[in-house]
Amino acid sequence: MIITLIPRGQSRDEPNPLDALTLERQGQTLVINGDPFDFSVISHGATLPDGVGATGCAYIIGDIERDEIGKLHIALVLPHADGNNASHEARFPQPIIVTHDGPIALPDTAWPPQFEIPAFESEQHNGAVYEQD
């Protein structure tokens, strides 16, 4: 299985942003964010046109193909944080050649963004507690 990742920068203000991508291979089934997609029906040399239309999965881009030697080729959106917040590998991903079942490692996308809650310092004056930014 060969997965081509298509990077897509997102901001938290974007309407309907995609969730972070998780992948797992189980034989000829690719589990995308917990949803299994069985591609065993695609025979050698065949193409499943319009992958998103055929599967209903918003992460799939374009056609899904199985080459003459039986390798499945699929392109998937890799959501990542806008700008330089995501790693270089997430913004410029290399194809992933999957040879074994199990979870598939993906680049660090910094998506969704993690927010830190600012710490407040407390001061006590005459029994009253005041918090400062």
C-alpha cells in the first residue's frame, strides 16, 4: 500500500476543519480515523474513480488505484496547523509505503492546536487573594 499525503493547512477559525488524521492497516482494509475502508474489491490494474464519492471519506483525494503488481495507491489529506506550527515533514510529506498491519506513523502536524491556559500568580494582602496576569 502506498499512501500519498496531501498537506492542508488549517486554522481553528476555519469552518468545519478536518480532525487530525489517524491511519491503521488491517490487511486490505485501511482504517481512517476509526472508520474501516475495505479495498480488497479493487483488482490488480483497476481504478476506483472519485475515491471521496465512492467511499464518503473526506480525507480521500482523487482515484484509488491498484497497480499491476497489486499495490494499492491512495492519496489522503493530511490536515496540519497553518504556518510553521506543523513540522517540515507535515508540510512537505513523503509518500508512505505500508508493508505491515498496524498503526501507520504520520508526521507531527500540530493539529489540532493545543492551547495553554495561562498561569496566574496569586498575591495575598490582608487575607484577600488577588490574581495577576
